[in-house]
Amino acid sequence: MSQIQNDNAPAANFYYFLCNPGSEKFLKEEIRLIYPELVFAYSTEGFLTFKETRPLGKTLRPVFCRHFGKFLRRGTYEELRSAWVGKALFYSLEGEIFETYEYKTGDWVKEIIKVSETQFYFGEFRAGILTAPSPGGFSTAVLPEESPSRAYLKVIDGLNYMGVKLPENDYALEIGSSPGGATYALLNMGLRVEGIDPGLMDPICSNNPKFKHHRQSIQDFHVSSLKDHVQWLYVDMNLAPEATLREIEKVVEAVRPSLKGAFITLKMTKFELVSRVPMYLNLVGKMGLNVVMATQLPSHKQEFLIYAE
Ligand SMILES: C[S@@+](CC[C@H](N)C(=O)[O-])C[C@H]1O[C@@H](n2cnc3c(N)ncnc32)[C@H](O)[C@@H]1O
């Protein structure tokens, strides 16, 4: 049962979080461990609310969510609309976008979230890198039919989320590149791509003259072949996070002088790893990179993205 009052503004602060269905347990555990000031109040698939029982001592931005905001009130759509006549985003938890508008970093954005047929939440968030670039953090990307895998979407969603544009002809290195959805997205943007993966690449990638495949595991790969030309690093291996981070350390060291940004996907191979997420971010920092953001993307399953520069 919800603890949120149904009258006007609640006495305590409540926050709501949107995550990918299936990740609720990760988010709940992360908040329990990292933000003990917040106490769980209510959840439904892909949507959780928490009550602030003590003032938050740190910047709020859990990894296992796509978007979050401060709860203001709830009710029927008509009730919320009669209390707020200004601009507001309006979307459902299923990803239907009913109303949207242009806003910029720093704006306080109001939003109405359709949680069920009869239940609508009204909240606000300060637009910036910590909050989603699109209503509810739902993807605006479309998967091309010919893409070798859905990882195409992870590239587009990640760039949109970080507000990063990859210049044509820049060099990207992808570790864990087979069958090639992410590589295909990068090639489509005009990048030159090298992929490291013992698995086969789809011909749509391997036949592209801008692509080079190192058909081997990262353990067998000699970083001496990387001559300070890699500007963008993509990592998407189906290994435990510890193994992924251990294996990419030598690569990061080799490419750091030319590196502009790294998109590192870490897989939540088991629930217990939630408590280790701060350590993973630390390890990336120890590689000499500045962690800009760690977040779940709409195209993620049980995984999250670390973006570092
Ligand atoms: C989730 S898939 C990658 C999907 C890919 N990025 C795409 O866009 O289609 C994970 C990949 O990691 C690769 N992988 C697992 N262990 C690896 C290792 N030690 N070195 C290189 N690649 C590895 C697997 O072969 C697999 O192709």
C-alpha cells in the first residue's frame, strides 16, 4: 500500500524513480545501501517511490534507474491538470508519450506520469545530466531491421543520454563487438571501428572498409597494436563486472592519451553485485578516467552504463 497522502503537497518529500522492468530489486537494494535517508513507499513495474525520512546527505542519482523526480501530488488526470495549468510532460509507464515540450538544462520540469488507468502522479525534476533526456527516459531510437543485434540501441541511447556527438571518421574500439549491433551504429555515424571479440561479426560490419576485426579474446589481444588512435572506447562483454574491469585496464592505459570518452556496459550477473557498484566506479576512476555518469539506459536488461572521459 502506498504511504503517499492523497491530499495536496505531502508533509515529507517523496521521490519517484523509473527503471526498466526487472530492475526494481536492484534499485531498491541500491537505495537501501547508498541512500538510507530514503525509505521505500510504493512500487509497480518499472516505477518506485521512496519517502525522505532524513535530509539527503548527497546528490541523488541511483545507477539503476533511467529517470527520477520529486513527487508533488497524485490524483486523477483532471485533478492534477486543474491544479497545474502550465506546461508538463505527460507519459505512461508503458512508454506512451502523450505530451512533451522543449526544455533546457537547469529548467524545473513538471511531469504527469500515468501509473495506472486511474492513478496519475505529478512531479518535477531539474533538467540536467542526472535526469533523462527524453520523457521518462524512454528511448527515442529505432532499431533498423538489418542491425545485427539490439546493442545498436545501447549506442544511440548512451549518446543521447550523455549528450555526446561522435565526429565522423573518429576511431572507436569496441571490446565484445560480436555480432555487431553497436559496431553497426558506430559505422552508420561514419566512425572507423575496430572490434575485439572471438565471435563472428555480421557481414554488414565485416564487409565495411571502415571496420577491422581482431577475432580474439581481450586476454589475447596485444595493446601494442593500438597506436594512440582510439578516441572512443565501447565495452560490452558478457563477463562479470570484475573481469570486465580487470581486462580493460591495459586497454585504457594504452589509449588514454587519445581517448575522448568510454562507454562501459557492466552486466549484473548476480543480485549481490549491487553493493559493489561504488567500487566499480572507483576502479574506473583509478584507470585515470573521470566517471561522468552511471545509469541504466532504456535498452538495458540487467546491466548499466558507466560513461567516463
Ligand atoms: C552482449 S554481447 C556483445 C554484443 C555486441 N556489442 C553487439 O553490438 O552486437 C557480448 C560479447 O562479449 C564477447 N566476449 C565475452 N568474453 C570476451 C572476452 N574475454 N574478450 C572479448 N570478447 C568477449 C562475447 O563473445 C559476446 O560476443
